Amino acid sequence: MKREVQLLLLALAIFLPLLAVISPNEVQPLGALSKAIHLTPLQRDVAFWDSNGDGIITAREVYTGFRSLGFFPFSLAGLLINLFFSYPTRLGHSYIPDPWFRIYIDSIHKAKHGSDTGIYDSDGNVREPLFYEIFDKLDSSAKGSLGVGDLLTLLKKDRVAADPAGWSFAIMEWGTTWLLMQKGGRMWKKDLRQCYDGSLFYRIRDARMNAEGWQQGYGWREFVTRLWR
């Protein structure tokens, strides 16, 4: 027993000094995982675009994030996200606007807008009953999915008076979501739920790195065809 204790002390004497010189980047995966556990679903939803894990999303990170999802035609348009959402998230730190239009993840809940579904609460947590209620009420196929007509009904239902900014943001967000995940002309419950906690973005990025690629998304023809039915 005494010999085992001596060996343990010797091992600690050898390895503890080595741990002290490990660079922050080498232990970042563990730190990033620990941090992610404490993020709200809304914070996790946008953390995909925080490529360096500093809690701030720059316009460049938004651009490269959309590129990694295969949104090349929309990467530049995605920069509008910084323009519209930087100042609300900046209010968690200062009343002075960020000159670089950066987005602050820890106060992303301040960027919530009107005329939305209300699935995210004021703290950025997901109200699960409201999420499933959308499919219970609007899923015309009864297959756990939403088509274009269902989305239009949803947008009309959530629209409140005198809120053109909220209407515009809702249309932009749902339109982008459709282009990202639709399959067979419909958005499926599993995919949409993963979108609300951000895990879908990593799934798409990883799929695009494989030979088969991401087999969903876009669907302009399906959208226009169903829009006029």
C-alpha cells in the first residue's frame, strides 16, 4: 500500500507542473463544453456563429457561419443580422452602440421582437408546450411537419398591430429557416426543434463535410408552387 501511495505522489509531482503550462487553447474544448451547458437555448441557437468562443459575434463570423451552412448566396444578406440585432444585445453592456455592430450572446434575449411565436421566453428559454402547440394546430398534413400554407397561417396568427419591424423579422427568420431545412416542401418537427437550440446548425455543417452533403434546404420551386395553391 505504501508503495502505491509513493507512486501516486510521484505521478502528481510529474504531471501537475505540466498542467500548469498547457495553453488556454489546448483546454478550450473542455471550457467551451462547460460554458455551453449553462447557456440558454436561445444563446445556444446563436452560439454556432461565435467561431472563436469569445461570446461576441462579429459580422465576419456571421458571413463565414452562413457559408459553412451552404448559404453562399445569402451570406452577405446575413450581415443585416448584425445591423439590426447588435444594439439590442449591446444594451446588456452599455447604452453606447458597438461601432463594429457586434452581437453579444449573453444578452441575446434583449433582441427578441414582437409578432413572434413566443416559443422563447424573455430569458431565452424554450416554452415546450408552445412549440408542440404549433404542430397540433397548424400541421395540415398531420405528419409532424409544416408546409408553406401552414407557415403563412402562423405568420398571420402571430402578427400584432403596428409592428412592421416584427412582421419583417418574422418573415425573414421563417423564410431563412425554410431555405435551411425544408424537405419535400415541408419543415419537419425534429429539425425545427433542433433549430431552437442550435444543434441543427452543427448537424448541417458536419453533413456538408461528408461526401453525401446536406440533402435538405432551399426549395424555391416547392415554396412558390405551394404559395399559389
